[in-house]
Amino acid sequence: ETGVTQSPTHLIKTRGQQVTLRCSSQSGHNTVSWYQQALGQGPQFIFQYYREEENGRGNFPPRFSGLQFPNYSSELNVNALELDDSALYLCASSWGTSGEQYFGPGTRLTVT
Amino acid sequence: QQQVKQSPQSLIVQKGGIPIINCAYENTAFDYFPWYQQFPGKGPALLIAIRPDVSEKKEGRFTISFNKSAKQFSLHIMDSQPGDSATYFCAASIKQNAGNMLTFGGGTRLMVKP
């Protein structure tokens, strides 16, 4: 059984650019959630994908968007990057409504 | 109403001590309460979790106490070790269509001194 993997590990972007982060879910899981964790804070829910459809969204603007693929892997896209987007982006996978979410190691995004 | 409040922000105990981390919530629709452990540079790791129909759950040295009427829950770490030094997050989950959405507390940075 493989765990949740994310790529890239680190990323540096300039304000106004666009970025795509990738996540492979744990085998057997069909749901992927994305979270943003600012330094020294708890993760904040961005959105969740279940069977390739957005299943819920937190308080994030539309420039945060995502995709889930038939193999349940997922992408997070952020357009028009702002300095405040600098954070650790975490992907978590789960099975339906089980509640147990398992996190990947995260992607550290720095916007300059 | 979606907030989860966690205290203390930081905690220092001696090896063998029993650190206690507390969380409180408002939304009675929350139905699953996990605790996560996070080491620097790593993603959060699921430690232990409880559902509101249970008042206590133990797994190894970790115990969750849950008080449904007070809308509070806490994590106790028995016989704490220096390797337990990490940031701990409580969370609460609410069903959302086909999945669950986690709301996290602000975290507690625990240091266990040898």
C-alpha cells in the first residue's frame, strides 16, 4: 500500500504567475482534499474532489481550482499568485465519508 | 460556528510527564474528531480519532477524552518521550455530500525535555 505523494516538494513563483501542484492518493482511496497551511497555523480546507467532481469548497477565491483524474490523482491550480499564497499545500486522501484523511508531505510554495 | 479552538499554543513537559491538549468546538454537526501529529517539514499524520458517541478512546500512549455536552475534547500523552516533540492539531469533521471536510485547531507545539 502506497501513501499519499505530492509534487513538487518546493516551488518558488513570482506574484501574478500561475502554479499547478500534483497529488497521488493512497491506494484504495477515492476522495482527495486540498488544504493550505500558513506558517505556524493549522491547515485550512480549500476543496475536496470525489469521483472527479468538486464535493465541497472552503473560503478560497475562484482562482484556486482543481481537478481529479480517473485514477483519483488530483491537481491544484492557483492563478494570479499573491504574496499571501505562500504556504505549505497539503493533499489528503480518504475513502468516501469515512472521515479518516491521510496527508501527503506537502508542497512548499513561496511567492516573491 | 465552524471554528475549533485549541489550547495551549505551546507546552513543555519533562520526559515521562503527561501533556494534555484541549480543544473546543461550537458546531454540533461535527461527527468525527481526529488528532494529527506534525513534525517540521512533514505533513500531518493521523494519530487517533474519536466519534461523539464515545467518551474515551486509547491507542497505545495516546488517549482522547470527549465531553459531548461541553463540546470539548482533549488529547493526553502518557509517559511522554522526547520523540513526541512535535506540533499537535485537533480537528473536527463534518459530512459534506460524499466526503468529509476537516476544520483544524491552531496547533500546540509540544516539547518533551529529556
